[in-house]
Amino acid sequence: MGFTIQMEQLVMDKEKLSYRRLIGRFATGVAVIVGESDGDVIGMTVNSLTSVSLDPLLLLFCAKNESRTADRILSSTRFSVNILRRDQQNVSRRFAGKADVEMKACAREDGFAWVDGANAVFLCEVEHVYPGGDHKIIVGRVVSMNGPDDVDEPLVFFDGRYTALQTLNLEYSVA
């Protein structure tokens, strides 16, 4: 009986690893979700960011169910979404828990904290939280947004690592 359970677990783990490897072939931008909790700046790096609605302005990101950072952000009811520039890998790593970066990289005002110099910043209030398997789907209502006039190259994540875009002369249409 125990051997059967172990084999089922190995098959399931192999399936999860295969899923992560294959879904990682979808290139994404990198964003940092930043909030304030008990006077501290807290945050997490995500690549599960998507626009939801233009009326009202809504976006979403996903966080692991067991994420204490996500719980602290949700309890504060407001957060910022920061779309990172290619040269902000250190910020991404810091909020992924893999490096130290000085917190002076973050600005604060009116109960919001955000990454200074990001390609785009969206100040949000928590609108909804939905279950999504082993993750929470967090929907935020955008209450303010800002970004520089001249955009820098984005930080991109592909196949488990940071990478850069290559500019090509392709024909395209504006949707």
C-alpha cells in the first residue's frame, strides 16, 4: 500500500515538474508587488500579472496560498504593481528573497510603497481574492498609475532565467 502511494506521488511530482518546465517557455515580464505592513516595506516578485478590465481598471496576480507576504499585503488592502526595467534584476531578486537591495529603492506616500524608477507603477486596492488551486488569485482595482515618458527595456523571464528582448523588424498591426 505504501509503495503505491509513493509511486503515485512520484508520478504527480514528475507531472508538476514537466508542467513548470513547459509553462516556463512562455516569456513574461517581471513585476514586483509592494506593500506596507506595520511600517515595513514588503513585497514579492511575480510573473503572473495580467490586465483584467478597463472599466473598472482591474489587474490580477497570483501568490502561493502559504505566502506570508501575500497575507500581509492582503491585510493592508493596498499594494503597488511595479513593472521592472531590464537593469532592475537586483530588485526582482530582493523581492524573490534571493538578494539584498537597499529599501531606498522604494518610495512611499499615502499608505502606498512602490519601486522608484520602474517602467510602470500601478497603485491598487484589493478588489477580490479567489481560490486557484495552490495559489490565490488577487484582483486589484487600479486607483492611480504612473510611468516615465521614455520606457526602458523590460526585465523578461523565460525558461527559468532572466533574459532580454531582441528587437526585430517585423510587420505587425495595432489591435
